[in-house]
Amino acid sequence: MEFPKTKEEITKIIREAKNSGKTIGFVPTMGALHKGHLSLFENARKDNDIVVGSIFVNPIQFNDPSDYRLYPRNVARDLDLLSGKADIIFLPEESVMYPDRPTTTLSFGHLETVMEGSHRPGHFNGVAIVVSKLFHFVQPDAAYFGQKDLQQVRVIERLVHDLSFPLSVRMCPVIREASGLAMSSRNMRLSPEGRETASKIYRGLILSSERLKLSGDASEARKQAENYYGNIQGLKLEYFEIVNAETLMPPQDVHGKEPIALCVAAWLENVRLIDNIILFS
Ligand code: AMP
């Protein structure tokens, strides 16, 4: 594995790979890796000659300074986990990504007015800027993102489309613990009891999806979920939404004609957790 740290180092390695006609699959991450991340690398490996990852905790996508400060970091362990799974890991310092703070703003219309967008102002602008810069450095043929962050995937698809990045965006399924809890770097901040409680987040999604399929009534399924989460001690629901999984707009039909996503964000032990499931895709 190679570990470029600067723009010049990564650009040189990528130029050589491109010159020899190799295809490049790219997995951007913020580190503190788990099996969810590793599944993206496995998918990238299947489709491409060279697998490039990046580890960079992107300060400009955190709207909450304590979330940025407390975000788990363990690059040595990450590199162990990636051994054999990636060929190149880009490890930029903040000064490499941001010699100065970007003043460009990228906005995404409806996609950033709902759910994560409305609760994390500026978040998707920060994501879109870092991902754009990484795409310029790595020049991937395909980039891999997790459905765990469904709204992020939709924003990046829009970014790639609108700015004509020459690559395809691939969305990979949510990898879960045996308990159903969606794997997340932030789970490391939960106590053992907190992890147990957190597994109920997925349970609520399943219960609500069953109700939705039976009743065909999104607002009833949403109310049921809100009641369910409201009764979990220690958990504070931030939002629960049922949306069209492509557009993130309110669904027109919940009987199987359009893909439906049930999306949730909740706080537990001062940690913000998100999850979703997609029906009828
Ligand atoms: P992060 O390091 O949190 O920025 O995540 C890097 C990538 O891993 C993003 O595309 C995430 O959606 C994806 N990811 C995070 N958790 C999971 C998971 N449990 N299953 C699949 N992909 C995930």
C-alpha cells in the first residue's frame, strides 16, 4: 500500500496509474473504520483495477464543534484494517485540503432542506466541497458511498451530475451489527447499554415499514414510529421521515410504485445516530 499525504504525491501516483490504463475505484472516509467501510472497499475491489481510499476528518462538514472534537480517530488501526483491501490511502493534513478556507458555496435545493440538511446547516456544503476536491485529486472511475448516509448519496449524485464529474457513484447497502444497529464510527462513543438501546433504532424502522405496508398510510406509520421512539428511555428522536428514496420528496404512492425510504435521526448518550431502510427499490 502507498500512503500519499500531499496533493503532489497523490497526483503523481494517480497519473502513473491512469497512464497504464488502470481503472480507479475510490472510497472516501473519515476513518475510525468498521465493517461498513470495509464493504465499500470490497465493492470497489470487485469493479476496479486500483482501489484508493482516503481518511480525512473534514472540519467544514461539522456543524457541531464538539462532534468534530470528539470524532473517533485511529489511523494506525485503520491502516491495519485496510491491509490487502486498498492499494493507495490518501492521508491529507488539513493544510493540504484547505490551504485556506473555501468561500465557494454549493447548494442542493430540496435535497438540503429536509432531514440532515435542515438539522445540520452547512453540512452538505462541507461534504460537497471536500468530495469535489478529493475527486479532482483521485480522478476515480467510480466512487463508493454507503446507503447509511442516503441523503449524502443523493447530494453527491446531484453534484456529480450538475458539475459533470466523469465518474459513477455507487451506493452500497447498510452493514449492521447482529443486533440490527447500523455500524457507525460514532457507535464507539456509546456505552454497552447505549449500544443495546441504539439497536432499537433499526427495530423502529422495521416496525414502521411493516405498518406502512399493511396500512398504506405514511402519516400513520410515521406516528407509530414517533410513539415507539418516544417510549425508549434515554433516546431523543430528532426526526423520522418517510420519503421517496430517490428525490427525498414526500411520496405520491406507498404501495410499491416508487422507492420509499424510512429515515431516522436520534440522540443517545450525546451521540447523534442516523439510520434508514429502503422499500420497493
Ligand atoms: P464516514 O467515514 O462516516 O464519512 O463514512 C464513509 C463512508 O462509509 C460513507 O459513504 C458512509 O455512508 C459509509 N458507511 C458508514 N457506515 C456504513 C455502514 N454501516 N454500512 C455501509 N456503509 C457505511
